[in-house]
Amino acid sequence: MGTLYYADGTRVAVTISDRELAHLKFVMVNKLRRDESFTFSWDIPEAEGGGRSSVWVSKEIPLQFVFEDAAPQQMNREWLEELSQLASTLSGLTITPKPEPATA
């Protein structure tokens, strides 16, 4: 499991799989490189009280991506496109299930 740290006054830790984190990092870094701010939302595990949380992501707020596995993750182009589109909506970026491969 990897961890995304968001530091805006207090440090927020979001624990997610390395695969999901790699895809989020790709999308977040690309948006921030273009000076685009957005919201990021995630589900809070029941063990931590449940619910949902959201943060405003902008280039002024530090992010840290910590991966449990040192090996790079295989990237899924369809998933990256889906996450990128979500990040550009009013609802913002959320972790969605990896899309199933298209069948011929």
C-alpha cells in the first residue's frame, strides 16, 4: 500500500494501493504542471469512522507520494484518461475502478 500525503496546515495521509497511487500521481502532476487546480476526494475506511473526504489540490500545497514497492507500476492508458477527465469536472478527481480491457 502506498500513501499520498497532503499538507495544508495539517498533514493528511491517504492510504491506497501503489497501482492507484501511481495513476493518481500521473494525473495530479500533469494537472499541476499546467497550473490547473482541482478537488480530490476519497472514501474514508469504516475502521477510521467512514465517510468521504475532499481536498483542494493546487501547486501551492505540498503533495508527497510514497510507494511501498520500489518498482514502477504498469500504467493503464484508459484509466489515466478516465481519471484525467474526472479531475477536470466540478466533482473532481476520485479513485475509480480500473477499466476492463476492451474486447475485439
